[in-house]
Amino acid sequence: MRNIKFFTLLALLLMAAAVYGQNYDSIAHHNAGWYDLDLRNMMQLRDGNILANIQLFEIDEQGQYLGDYGNRLLKIAPNGAVLLDSVFIADDDLNYFLLERNPFDEDNIYAKVVRNLDESRCDLRISFFDDDLNFYPEKEVWVPLSDTIFSSLLDSYFLDEHGDIMLRYPLSMRNELHYYRIGIDGTVKDHVVMPKDASPINFYPAGGHRFGTFNESPTEYCFWGMNSEDLNTMYIHVFDSLLNLKETLTPNGAPSNIKFEYGMRERVLDWDEETFLVASRFDRTGTNVNGVRVTRYRKNTLEALNTCYFRTKPELSIGNVFIGCAFPIGLAKAGDGDLYFAYCTQDPETLYFGSPSGQVSVVKMDADFNIIWQRFCLEPEGFARVGSELIALENGGVAVGGVVMGAPPELFFLVFDDEGWSVSESGITPRPYSYWPNPVQNELHLQYSPDVTPTSIELYDLQGRLLHIQRNGMESIDVEGLPSGTYTMRVIMENGKTFVEKILKH
């Protein structure tokens, strides 16, 4: 089994040498001593491999942030999760950026807003590189944006169906929100300025993916977010093809006893001509039911057509307060018309006491939100709720990448085929069930994917002696009578697959 890890490096600490604070370097590994990282983008290259963008932040030994350090673009083979190549981009201004295929050539696009401290200005830098991670400086394009650097580090980009770069660029000093459509040759095709006070959206944590397509025919774009004073209301600005604001939507659709919570990792996906999808957290008031949900809305009426809920397990109760930590990772439309969805949970009890653990869950659903398969990927170190991404693969299947918290942090990388079985080799084993709590005192609970049928569960002690076998009622196991200690659980499926877990009994 192979983990993709970032190692402490012996290489020279490179500082940004270019005029605008960036330079490209083909040395495979760089690190500024102590560091933290985020996975910000993933894309599939034309050769079938996957490109992941990692942002590195320099920290001290106590974990305090010292500054931005640079990007690493990692080329990863989906079969085996093998790191094939990488390029380091020194950058002391790690804002969000665009990473997409060039629809007009055989190379790829790397674009971001660059803040020039020396000249007090901002420009959009459009760079190009091939699938072997070779950059082409001669093709690079600079687009002037403003004569001040005082802008929020919350740019948002995407490449539209016409091959134009859509950019939302906030200019804090002037209290302005700038929306651009820019050709990859640097031509500014549309530019609209909105007073920041005119927008109810003022809260942008975990940004970078909030500008997207709302409709393809006629062409419409959207930007979504929420107000910091009302995290239960989502606002969606809908723009026409010239970036004129048409309307502001506030989709809800929650039952009276449920609140949809925004502000962290929510997603919007244009589904078809009539509907769009929203993924966010939810909380059922007065109960311990909380987690993430996906809702389909009708575009013209905002009617909620159907919702699929994924409950956080386990949950923590502190007095009358119930805490569940679940966050969407991504939504993507599969080539066969189905839907991929991924979310992460963190055990709130360990999170509350400073040692988070959790899981990533990857789901395939049909167009009516019926679950086809669900895979649970457990790891004791826990997964960062930000810095994770999902992409659908052209040949079928889905890739999910993100960060495993630890010292040092590590990248996890998972690839599933259309049947929901892993084709990647990593230290994280996907399972078609979830189990909780672990450690356990009295009763262990299990939740299974609908595409599998368990036939038996066996419990062994550390000497390999069979202590218990269960062939009925396999949604829970009574362990109250077992002495405290560590046990091995074997879950055997109808198709013969067997999964082995370590269970700690208090």
C-alpha cells in the first residue's frame, strides 16, 4: 500500500524570484521546513492522469502561520495513486486560481490574480503548460485589472463553455465587486462592477469555487454565498451572458424543523435546463440529527423537488446541544447521467477535545437521488474539512483528494470505478459500510451501502480466538459483556469480500 506523502526536504528554500512574486521550478519537492497544506484544485489531463494543486503555507513549530510559500502541481496516475511528476511554483501570495484544459490547444491553463507590491497593481496572469508539466513563458498573457493591490484574497474563477475565463475579483479599498469575462488570449470581453454594498453576500470562507454556470441555453452565470449575519440563507446572483445581474435567488426548501447551514464548503451544480443542485450542511433542530444534504431545485420557481440527507455519525451531545461535523466536498455529474457526491465527517467528540478523527464518504446516486453505492473511508488521523476536492473522470469513475491531518500533514487520494470499488492504491481502505462509535462501550452500529449484503460479522481477540459470530441483525453488535481491550472485527459480504477492523472496547 502506498501513501502519497510530503516529506521534509533537504532542498534549498526557494524564494519568489519573478517580478510579480512567482516563478516556475521543475525540482520535484520543496518545503519551507515546517508547513501546512491545502488541496485546492484537481483536473484530469488529456493523458488520463490527474493533476492536483497543493498550496503550501509556512508555519512555525507551534503551528502558527508564518506566510504563504508556494504551489506544487502533482501529476498522479489514477491506477495505483502513483506520483509521476511535480512542479513547484514559488509564490508568496497564495490566492485561488484557475486550473483547466485549454479548449483551443493541447496544453493547459494556469491563471490567477497577481498582486504586485512594487507597482501597487493587480493583473490576471494566464500561463500555459503541457501534460508533462512544462510551462511555456512565451505564451504567457498579462491582463491589467486595477491600479491598487488592496483587494480581498477571495478571487473566484472558472472556464465557461466558450473557453473564456470567468473571474470574480473583489476590490476592498473601493468597495467594489468586479466580474470579468476574459479570453485566454487576454481580451477583456465583458466587465461589470457591482458596489459591494449592493450584494447581500459578504461571507466567503473556503472560497474559490463560488462562480459557475447556472444555465447553458441561454447562457447564464451564477455566484453564490451567504451573509455573515444569516448562515441559514443562501444567495445566488444570476447573471446573463453579458454579466448583467438578472436576479438574486434565495433557495431554501427545508422542512420546518430543519435548518440548512451555509458558510463552509457548500456547492452549486447546474444539472439540466430546468434544475440545479445545492449541497450544504443541515441541522434538525432539537435533535441529534445533523449532517449534509443534496437538494434539487427548479430554476424558475425555486421549488425543492427532492432532497437526500446524509446524517453525521457519530454525534456528540454536550448538555442539550448536539454537535455533528459534516461538510460537503464536491458534486459532479457522471458521464452516464448519474451524480457523484463526496462529504467528510469528523468525530465531534475527538474534535472537541483537540484530536480530530473522521471519514470521507463517496456516493454515487441516480438522477432521482437513489443511492447506487456508498463508500466509507476511515482513518484515525482524521480528514481536513477544507482542502478536499472531487472530479468525475472521463472514462467513468470518480477521484477524490484531500488532506489527512497530522504532523506533517499528508495528501490522500482515492479513485473509484463506476461500480464503486477502488482502483487506487493508498493507505486508506474504502469500505462499503460505516461503523461507530470506536472506541465503543456497549453497542457498535453499522450502516451499509445499498449495493452490498453482509452475511456475517465475527469478533476475535488479539490471540485470534473467535469470540462472537453474528448472522442476523447486523446493523448493531452488543459488546457490553466483553472485557476492555482491542478486538478484531471481520465483516463478510455476500460476494465474498471481507473487511477487517480494529475495535477498541472501553
